[in-house]
Amino acid sequence: MPSRWTATDIPSQAGRRVVVTGANSGLGLVTARELARAGAQVTLAVRDLARGEQAAATIDGTVTVARLDLADLESVRAFAAAWSGDLDLLINNAGIMMVPAGITIDGFELQFGTNHLGHFALTNLLLPHITDRVVTLSSNLHRSGSIDLDDLNWQRRPYSATGAYAQSKLANLLFTLELQRRLTAAGSPVRALSAHPGWAATNLQGRTGSWVADRAARLANRVVAQSDERGALPTLAAATRDLPGGSYLGPDGFQEMRGHPVLVGRTASAGDPELARRLWEESARLTGVDFPAVAPA
């Protein structure tokens, strides 16, 4: 990978079909825009169709909009059931960050249910269609996360918005690890990769419900963060560069907060194959969705 890789280095994506979750703003919108610019046929998978259509109108290229609410497994199943034909690339981008305590329609802790379980179910349901790769967004905050398999939904522990977010981002990396293991074992050429944006200024921050914390986040976005265009680069590199399955990309700057995309490290927990297997099994039990019996093409 070039040491100063940018969006101009994206090879032609002509003929490729792509789904980007949460693509109506921020990192997802930039990702969709750049892939469409390179020739891909991009589906914006969004919770709000009106906002999705507004976002699609700003993108040059072949773009469609479809409804997907990752906090509702019925919506996830409906989206997957409606898909027909091959899907070259799935980008699991959507997410929520450090929000007040809440639950999904299916009763899961809101951040874990949206950031991990929704994408877990979506990916496995779409896998029979996927021909190239799955890219799942994590965060450098996975480093402070831990997985409590006996209390994934924070029913026993006092709720921590930061802890729940970190757990969900650690789960994203463990999901990628186990997904790649299963793909390899099935003899599938499909690859699973992860990326994180560093600190990128998006509307993800500032939704804690605390006026003080939200104002501090917005100030930090102006002073510390890089743009969403720069923050999307690790995702775009993971989506388009010839990289091995299991790769994890992030910015090359100080503490991976900003910069150009490079391969980055992860915590020991994020690379624990036994923890990844156990989390997968519990996620399958909770969602009722598992690795498809027929290996992806």
C-alpha cells in the first residue's frame, strides 16, 4: 500500500455492487461517494429513507437507497431477503456512539445491538451473495473494551455508555476474526477486513445526552479531529486494496488519531480466537442467524 494512500488511489470499481450501511452522512456518505465516483453501483442502506434520498442526490454515479434499521432484526431480514444477485462488497459502517442507556426493538443493549448484532445478522444473511469482501468498522476505543459473555446486554452491570461502546467495537473486531476463520475453513475466497477512522469529525459524537459532554465532543471535533473525508480513507483502503483477510487498517498518525491508512495493531483480546468463537456462538443464539450452510462463492 502506498505510504500516502488517498482516495485518488482507488482502482476502478466499474461493475462492482456495493452496500454501505449508515451511508446518509459522515463516513458512510464519503465512502459511498468515493466508491460511486470510481464506478461502483452503490446501495445506501439507511434507517431514514428521506435522508438517504437527500444523500444520494449529492453523489455522482449509480446509487440506490434502501431501508435498513440495524436495531430491528425484522428490518435486517427484510433488507437481506430483498437483495438479489451478486454483492461484491459489504461495508458495515453504521453505528452509534456513547448514547444513553436504551434497548433495540429486540431487547438488546442499544450500542451492542446496533453496532455488532445488527451487522452480524446482516452479514450472515447476505453472505451467499457476497463475492469479494466484508469490511466492518471498529474503533481505537476497542482497546478499552471487554467482552462479558454473561452480560453482553448490560443487564447485571451498571450501564456505562463508554464501556458499552468499547465493547461493541471490540465485538466488531472479534466478529471479523471469526468470520475470516469460517470463510477460510469453508474454502471461500471472500475476505473479512476491519478498519477504524481515528478521530473523525462526524455527527456520531455529541449524542451522550449530557450537555457538557456533548459540547466538549463538538469542541474536540473542531480542534483535534480530522475530516470525515480523511476518516473514511482506512475503510476505502480496506474495501479496494489487495489485502489479506483479517487485515485491520487505521490512520498512521499519533495514537492512530489521524493520517493516512496503514495496517494497525489490536489488543490481545481482539485477536483471541477462542473469545471470537464464543462471541460468535452467543451472537448466533441471540439473533437466530448463523454462518450459512452453503459457503459464499
